[in-house]
Amino acid sequence: MKKITGVMVYYYFVCKRKLWFFINDMTMEHSSDLVNMGKIIDETSYSREKKNILIDETINIDFLKDWKVIHEVKKSRKIEEASKWQIKYYMWVLKHKGVAIEKGILDYPLLRKRENVFLEEEDEKQIEEILEDIQRIVNLKLPPDKVNKAVCKKCAYYELCYI
Ligand code: SF4
């Protein structure tokens, strides 16, 4: 059983092929300007808060306030669905460790916006199904199909998929 990280849940919603590349250590993200930009936002926007808390080598939380509110910092709202599930997954993991998180907040410092996210009862069932499906993808011998979406143009694996 592979440990499922928050990034894996995020990629599950962005593109399952991207998730497969990531799982198989085909990490090209370091060369992506977008990822670098994400790191810069991370380093500059919330310097006074406690951040990057790694729990169980599984989830890496951007920051956690009083063990009650989780923050996840994103640069754009383009793949908001993926961001929501990533933060719901963090809440789910912490709940299973006995830490009751009140809510998650998606922070978009470049847009000066934030959004509250809650872990609803029906989300918990869906997270279990998502984790099962991620395990299925972990075991695939070949990557899933390309998604041919706008997101591909900014994906670090673009060349691998289309050139
Ligand atoms: S380029 Fe598109 S299809 Fe290929 S991994 Fe990235 S998002 Fe998925």
C-alpha cells in the first residue's frame, strides 16, 4: 500500500495521467516556472505563520492555526475542485488521528481571496472511494489516457504527453 499524499489527491482531480507520472517518480515539476512561483508565494506570503507541517510523512500542510484551522495556499482558482479535495483530505487524515479540525481555508494571496472548506459526512465516504481509486492507479502498468484540456498547456508533463 503506497502512502497517499495530499498532492496525489490534488493530481487525482487535475489529471489521473499526471498522478500516474507523479507516482512513478517522473518528477519534472522542478523545472516548471509555475511550481517555482508557487514556492515563492509560499515563502513570502505567510512568513509569520507556522507552516509546512508534515504529518505522518503523508500530508504537508501549508499552515495550521491552533490545531483548528488548516490553510492551503494556491496561486489560482483554476483547479479549485482539486484544491478543495486536497484540503478535505487533510481534514479527514487529521480526524482519523483524533484531531478535530473546524474548517479548511483555501488562500489565494495573488487574488486576495480565501474560501472556507468543510469536511461533510458524505465527503468522508467519497474520500474513501478516491483513495481506493488512487491505489488502483498506483498499480497500473501504463499511464491513463491524456485529458486534452486547457490544463495541459501549463502542465510540467506537457512534452511527455504531446511532443
Ligand atoms: S499534459 Fe495533460 S494529459 Fe499530460 S499529464 Fe499533464 S494534464 Fe495530464
